[in-house]
Amino acid sequence: MKTKNFVLIIVIFFGGCLGRVTRAQEKNSTPSVLPRPDFHFPGSVGRTYLESDPPQFPKPVEAPKGAPNVLLILLDDAGFGQFSTFGGGVPSPTMDKLAAEGLRYNRFHTTALCSPTRAALITGRNHHSASFAVITETATGYDGYTCVLPKNCGTISEVLRQNGYMTAWIGKNHNTPPWETSQAGPFDRWANGLGFDYFYGFNAGDMNHWNPILYENHNLVPASGDPQYHLTTDIANHAIQWVRQVKSIAPDRPFFLYVAPGATHAPHQAPKDWIAKFKGKFDGGWDKYREETFERQKKLGVIPQSTKLTTRSEGLPAWESLNADQKRLYARMMEVFAAYGAHCDYEMGRVVDAVKQLPDADNTMIIYIAGDNGSSAEGGIEGSLNENLFFNGFPEKWQDNLKVIDELGGPKHFNHFPSAWAHAMNTPFQWTKQVASHFGGTRNPLIISWPAKIKDKGGLRSQFIHTIDIVPTIYEVCGITAPLELNGVHQKPIEGVSFASSFSDAKVITRKTQYFELGVNRGIYSDGWMASALSFPPWQPNREKFDVDKQKWELYNIDEDFSQANDLAAQNPEKLRQMQDLWWVEASAYNVLPLDWRASIRLNAEAMGRPTLMGHRKTMTYYSGTIGLPDAASPNMTNKSWTITADIEVPAKGNGMIVTHGGLEGGYGLYLHDGKPVFVYNYLAIERSLFTSKEVLAKGKNKIVVDFAYDGGGMGKGGKITMTANGKKIAEGRLEKTIPIQFSLGEGLDVGMDVGSAVDFSYKLPFAFTGMVERVTVELK
């Protein structure tokens, strides 16, 4: 009972402090209650206008005088030691230029995962407070874990929009619940519903960069016909187009432009000419890369000279332990990844250049964050051709990947480099993405340029800051009051702390305490100390029993030990105990509990009881034109029997896709090829099983039925496929294995064509059906 009372008192104390931070901002010129009251004519009104005071219109809302434009760039899955601006081996001239005219921050922190960081970034609240403890696809029904952004955590875009800003989000949106990402809505938590006037991008954790599924506002974007198409270039083009357009129309209004490319998240896909630039540059391997990056970091001054290079994280192989073929394969995977990152920085440079050509360029604050977490180890120890294998709980073998070494980075694979390369990208730190306990998962490069205000050009800042500190910093420099009430909802206090004072003062202290947690990887920072507790390495997708009370804690004095190289837990047990207790206090205050270490199984919405558009329905009927339906809104056909019935009308020797779910990383398709029905089952790109009729369908109306009888006995088992046309059996056979958790990472159901990537390589996209699909019915048994 004493412990509970103690925690309650602390929570109230912290809440009071946070409230005072918010109220202090009321000295600014904008109201603390939004929206503003409706305008009412203040004069006298007579029987006619001749007897009334002169008419008045409501004055358009104007941003505070001198408020800057804001360009916020957030890269994906990038490590501290990845890009050249912070000593890495991937050239980043755009970051270089911005750092030379602005500031580099070498103690900026994320949450170790994408959706949580992004929720914190746009709300200024901790990820658990904003209900984003995890990615949207693994949400559970606890306050901190639903991935349903609460209305009391209003976004910066909504606040800026109501204070005179023009707002846009271009690129990745991973903050909409999966069950709300279909054309049926609701659209409250799409980007437009979160305060962004314009959105162009994708609603998923990752996306095929050659054949993406994109939305413009709420509308599905037709596939590009450009043979040189690449998603990062498309994102840059739309960002440039939007900012030029709105500033041409309304040059006196400031803008808030949030650009979130999918790079460098898997799949690692890059143009061939960019990949060619890096041939042979990583033949020395990941251990040598870490050593060379470490020396460059010291030379650049982005790490203290006293920093120690941490040892290779447990479970990762030494480069010299590999055979010649492994080295050749893994060096090639890194070449692809480097090209992917360099290409992304180049395209972001085009956006920056466009912004700098605008009349008020000097009064534009550019915030460039290289990663929403550390580099990703989700490719596993041996690398991956298909990241969806990891999320279905399967490792891959390097021998299989070697067979297609020359295709890596192209449209046929959802490839990802080995975990040891991810660790190298996070030099000089331990661990990687998903590991919130250590800086390899949470410390990312931050660069801020603002020519009109930042005078210490090329300066380095070492304040301990967190993603949640970005929002209050923007509010402060823009003269915006964080509202106490937004759209009728009382707001949670902003939990971040502005670091705007660091623009002019390199030694100012901004933050004293910050907790970290992700998948029970836990950490707590307080006054120069960091306590860290690892649960599972990120390349281990299957996580079962775990005892939080037996979790090993480490202790670091990071004022003296920048890289967390010297564990002081044994020498300072009292300090460690104090830090552990503080972690539980913070966890209680910010919706961190209950702790949950499950991994891949949480991707299965059915198993976790998440909301779905399927509900309890066993039969679903779709019509031609149903395309781009997200995976979460599509029938869950894993681990059960099912039947697909397609009523179609065909011309002579019809062709095209009738119905498909998924794409190159897994799924199925039912289509006609030269008039013959074909059913393909793509087992996670490992094996594609085709069931093909020998007979051509007769011209006119036809009914095709594909029936799957599941063997049962657990997840991912096999079963029998039977295909009939107009009641006559036309093909049959077995699937010895089936996908156990999810067909696809970002592609769902299409009827009448195939948008996104192809489920097999026998046809060219969009493979529109040449006849007419009257209806497709899916029955789950």
C-alpha cells in the first residue's frame, strides 16, 4: 500500500509540472482554446442595410508575426553511424549543407520503433501517452497500446493549421489504425483528419518503392506508367509541387511541411545506377566499417574523443567468421542499402533546394531527423529477400539469397540486409531498432537549420533531448500557445520540453528525465545516468515466456560514457536501484503498463481480437473496382478453410486478374491467362504454387470456384486446393504449407486488376481483366 501511495503522489507532482510548462506558453499571442469562437457582427443592425452599421467580414486567421516556415524531414530506419554527416559510410550532402549552416545534435532520441516515434513527433507526448507503444499492426486493447491517437493528444499540424499555417504531410503515415485505412473510413485519423490540409503517401509501415499503393488525401493514386518510377522521387516531387503552389498562392502565410520518405526502411530498393556507385565499397565488412566510422566520428567531433567503441552485440557473427560467398552476398546487400540511403538524401536535397528558392527562405526552420529509430535488424542474421518472412516468424538461409544476388534492390524482392550491418549502422552504440534500452535503437542524428535565427553555423549541441521535445520547440519559435482545449477536448499537457534556447546557448540544460520502453526493452535517463534492460534481440521474432523481475539491468554514466560502453551496475547497486524505481514511477505516469513482450503473434489481428472490418462475417462479396483494399480490411484467410467464388463474363481468350490479395511478399491470385483460369498461392516468396486449367473458358458468363480444405492441427499447415469452372473440376492439388500470420505487409485485396506488386511474375501490372467481374465472394469456414 505504501508503494501505491508513493507512486500516486509522484504522478500528481509530475502532472502539475507539465501543466505549468503548458500554461507558461500562454504568454504567446495565440489562444489557449481552439478553434476560435465564431465571428459575430459587432455593429448595429437595422431593418435594412441602409439603417445598419457598415458590414464587416471575419478577419482571416494570421500566424504570429515573423512565424517561420517549418520543413520537417523524417527518414526511416536509419542509424547514428549511417550517414557521412555523422561519420557513416553513406554520403549525405544534403545533411552536410544543412549542418554547415545550422546545428547538429548528437544526443537526440527516438522510441526505437516507427509508429511510436511518429506519434510522439506530431503530438509532443510520450508514445504510450499517445497510445502508440507499438506499431499499428501489433496494437492491443490497453490504454497505451491501442494505436488509436486520443483526441486529447492534438497534433501540431492541427494547432498550426488553426493558427494560420498551411500544412501538408508527404510520404509515410503509420499512425492510422489498420482497421480504419480502407475507403470506408472513418477518416478522422487519416493525415487529413489530423490537421494536414494535404496528404500524399501511404498508410502502412513500409511500401514497395517500385509498385507502391498510394493515396492523395482519401483517393487511391493510379499506378505510374514511368519505367524509371521510384517512390522516394515521387515523394520529393509532390513535396516540391505542394510548397511551390501554396507559397505562390499565399506568399504571406507560413507553411508546415512534413516529409516522411519510406527510405531506409525495408524493402531496400534503389535505382541500378545508384547501386553501381557503391560497388566494392563495403567488401571490408561490418567490423571494419564500425572501426572506420568510429574514427570518422571522432574526427568530425560528433562523438567525444573519450568515447569507446562498444563490442559487437551478442549473437552477431564476426565478419571474418564468414565464408567467401557470404561476404560477397552481404557486401552486395550493403551496397544496395547505401544506394537506397544516398538516393533518399539526394531527393530530400531537391526538396530543401526548392524551399530555399522561396522568397522567405531564411525564415524557414528545417528539421532533418535521420531515422525514427536505429537501423533495422529485422533482416535476421542471414539477411532477407522478403521481410514478411520475419513477421511470419521464419528465418531465411543465405544460400537461397545468394541465388538472386544480382536482382537485389530491384522489383522482384522485398530485401533487407543482415542484422550485423544494422548494428554497424548504429556505430558506436550497442544494439539496433526495437531495442529501446540502448542507444543503438534510440539515438538518431538531428540537424536544424534556420538561417534567420541560428548564428552558430556548423555548431554541435549535446543536450539530451527526445522526439517529444520537437513540438514544444516549434511552438516556442512560432509564437504558438499549446492549447489547453482543442476542438472541444481538454488536452493532455505537452510532455516534451522546448530546446529552442539551445539554438543560441550550447550549454543550456533542457531535459532531466526520460523513460524508454518497447517490447520490455526498458531504459531510464536521469541527470546524466542511464539504466538499461534488454529483453529480446530484435532478430528473434518468436518470444515466449519472460520474467520481468529477472531482467538484467545495466547502468551507465553517459556524461562520461557517450556510447554506453562501461556497465557500472555492479559498482553502483544503490544508484541502479534508484533508477529502476524511477522507471516504474515514469511507467505508471505514462500508460506504459502492462508490459508485453509478445512479437509475431501480435500481427494476427484475429488472434489479438483487434477491430476489423470483417467483424464476425464469414461471407464477403466484392465487386469490380474494389482495389487497394488494405490487408487489415481484407478477409483473413490464414489457418482455415475458405472458398472463393468468382462470377465473371469473359471475351474469347480473356486475360487479367479476377481477384488477388497480397503481392510479391505473399498472397494469392486468381486470373485468366489466354482464357485459362490460373490460381497462384505465393508462400512468402519462397514458393509459388500454380494451379492451371488446361481448358479455355467459353465466351460469356462463367463461375469459377477455388476451394481450400485446410488440414488443421495448428498454424501454417497445408491443405487441398480444388478449382472448378461452371461446376466442372479444372485443377486440383495440395499446398503443403500456408502463410501463418499475414499475407502481406502493405497490400490487400484487388478485384479486376492488380495494384501494388505482382503476386507472381507471369504477368505485367496492372493486369486489368479484359472481361467483366460481376462479383467475387469469399467464404471463410
